[in-house]
Amino acid sequence: MVIGVTLAALGVSFAVYLGVGFILGRKTHGIADLLPLGFGRQARVANSREFSASTVATTISLATVVLAFFEMAESFGIWLFWTVLTTSLGLFVVRLFARRIWQRMEAYDHRPTLHEFLGTEYNSEALSYVSAGCTSMGFLAAFAVELTVGSRFFGWLVPGVPTWIVVVVLSVVSFVYTAVGGFRAVIITDRIQMVSIWLLLLAMPVFYALFAMGHGGLAESWSKVPPEVWSFSPRTGLWSFLLGIVIINVPTFLSDMSIWQRIAGAQKDQTVIGGLWASVIGSAVTWAAFVVLACLAFIVVPKPDERGLLVGVLEAIGRSGGFVDGLILFCIVLGLYGAMLSTASTQLIAVSHSLYEDLFCRRQGKALKDRLGSARELRISRTILIGSAVISMLLVQSLSLAGFSIADLVFAIYGAQVGLCPLAICPLLLDRKQLKGMSDWAASAVTAGFVIGWGTALFGRLMNHTQMVYLAPVFSLLTSAGMLGIGFFVSSGLRKEVKP
């Protein structure tokens, strides 16, 4: 039953997501319909409900949230609620700065990317290139992780299918509907993802309850859960894990290109402000539900094998048989692959936007007003998006050979990106005259933070030192913030010296 239901759920996901892409593709006539660059075009976020659903959807992925929780449940148990708190706090930080971000964007005659915004505010073309490059590498790696985990997960559920075939199919579906439908397709499929996620969150506890009642009752089933799972007791690597998580989740959203895309796509400030309030609550509820489900999975799988808790739960559902269990399994797999495809499209549209607008077009020197309705520019952007997907497919095998676990990749990818946060905050608090004196330091801070973040994670994995991997975000943020702070004080001192 597992094989048949998995294929059916995946087929439905493919049909829905490709259908959305092709329907919107008929209305995509220029680059502003594909990417959120202008006003009143197809590439937009229509209202606060869309903004909220899409923002929460960006925080949930098959690899870095769902499977990561089930992978870490045995090690950290209810300490995983720390991720819930910090994620909501991170979105709350964006809400605090939302009005300032909107006001700064209003000064432009178009919707700037995060990297164009940084380059303009700091008066540094080099900063635009460097920050766009670092962001693109991070999103490419994140997309590769989704492909890796999605293909591995499919292989566990449907044995015998070569991994490379699964990777190709998943990536092709992702980049086809994203390339055809663009940013608007990402927003709509994010809303669809949240529906499938809630079906998953409702279906899985129903199976837990049915399983418990059929295997000795709730009391006996509860006894199968290791006591430390529901205990706030100390454990190995706990403090480095907690510190790494707070550094990843609290500042990162403020410098996340996918969040800035959604702000750029909004047509009114209330869409952003109202949507972010709902996002804070929505992320807390959904993430908390996943933590509870991961910790309760031991009721069904007391001793998980190397494939993990989640696969064990799905196999248990498959062994139960019957229409109800089949429907439960369908809802769960639909939610899991909905999360994967939606997250993949978010990453692809973010990296293609960065590469096209901040690297390709900046070097070409073409004015935006001359490109908005161009079919040629639309083809170029789609080509960049497809090329990004191909590069990510090549990264899949490299990540697998390096021996990275899901948790390792979370800390490596998002830990390196957190170095952008200090640079994103300063333009919201300082004027351009102050920022101009920090421009060289800013470009160096981004580069150093990215290199230190990835370097720390790689060193920790090669030395089999997990705590070092968890601390990658800390080293990245401290490096970036430290260099930018030095630049601020040095430039402030120089300004004082030149005064008569």
C-alpha cells in the first residue's frame, strides 16, 4: 500500500503544481510578470492572507523542518520547542522593521532586491555582487538539500527506483512550474502547501490515536516514548544547539531574500504588516505541531532504524491496511511532498531573481524600464532559473558524498547566510552618508561571514565534531557583525577628523 499511495500522492502534487504554473504562464508576458520588480503586474502578493500563508510556507520544508525534527527528536526531544519560539521571534523581528523596510523601498521607482538595496544604500557595487553571490550559493545548496532528501525519502518508500531518476523528476517538476508561472505561481502553491500541511497535521495524530488504542491503550503506548524525550534534562551538544538555533532563526529572516521578495511583491503596506502578525502566530502553531508529532512518533516506532522515525511511522500506516489508513497515508505524503515542492520553488525563484537582476543585468547595464515588457529578458530569466536547478542537481551528489546529515546542512546553509543580517539592519537605522563610509567593510563582512560559516560547518563535519557544526551560525554572525562594527567606528573617526 505504501508504494501505491506514495505514487498517487506525488502524482496529485505534480498535477496541481504544474497546472498552476501553466495557467499563470499564459498570462506571463514580461519579466515583471515573472519576478516582483514593478507595480501592478502579475508577480505580486495580493493580500495579507496570501502574505501570511506564503511566509509561513517559506519556513517549512521537508528537509530542514519536518525530517530534521523527526531526526533530532531522540536527541533533543521537547528542547525542539526552542526552534518554535525562535522562528516566531525571527518573524516578529521582521514585523518590527517592516514599516522601515517599506518606507525605504518607497524611495525607489521599482522594487529592489535585497542586494540592490544594500548596494545602493552603502553606495557599493561590490557589495551588491558579493551579497547576491553568497545568497545564490546558499539557496542553491538549500535546493540541493531538498532534492537530496526528497529523493532519499522516495527511495525509502518506493525501493528499487534509481536515485538519479527521482532527483531529475523532482527537479524538472520544480523548475518547470516555477519557470513558467514565476513568482505568482510560488505564492499560490505556498497557499496550497499550507492546506496540505494542515491535512498532514490532522491526519498523523488520528493515526497515533488509532494505533495506540489497538496496541494496548494510551498508557502502554505512552510508556514506549523514552523519558528524556519529554524532559528538559541536559544532553550532549545541547547548549551549542540552542545557541546555533537562536542565531539562525531570530536574525536570518530579516536578511532572507525570499522574505524581501514577498515584501517587494506586496502592493500595500498593510499587506505586509498584517500578514506578518498572522505569520508569527501561524509559524508558532505549525512548528509546535510538528515538534509534538515528532516526539510522539515513538508510540509507533519505539526503536527507529537508520531510515529514521518518519519512515517508520509511514511503514506502520502501510502495514495497517484499510481505507482509513490509506487515506491517512495519502494526506501525510501529500503534505510532505507539497512542502518539498513549494520550498524548492521558493528557493529557485529567489536564486534566479538574484542572479538575473543583481549579477546578469547589472553587468549588462540595461535600465529596468527597458526590460519590463521584454520577452527576451523573460527567456533569459527562465534560462537562469533552469541553469540554477541543474547546478543544484550536481550539488546533490557532492553533499551526499561529504556525509552531511540533515541537521548538519541546516546549520551550514543558514548559518552562513546569517552573516547578511547586520548589513540589512544598518540601512534601516543609519543614513546613507554614514553607510557610505562603511562600504568596503560591508563587502568584506559578507564575504568573511559566509566563508567562516561554511568553513566552520565543514571542519566540524570532517572532524566529526557536531557541536562545531551547530556553532557555525554563531561564528558567521560574530565575524560579519564584528567587521561591520569596526567599519562603523573607523568611518565615524575619519568623519570627525575631517571637520574644521
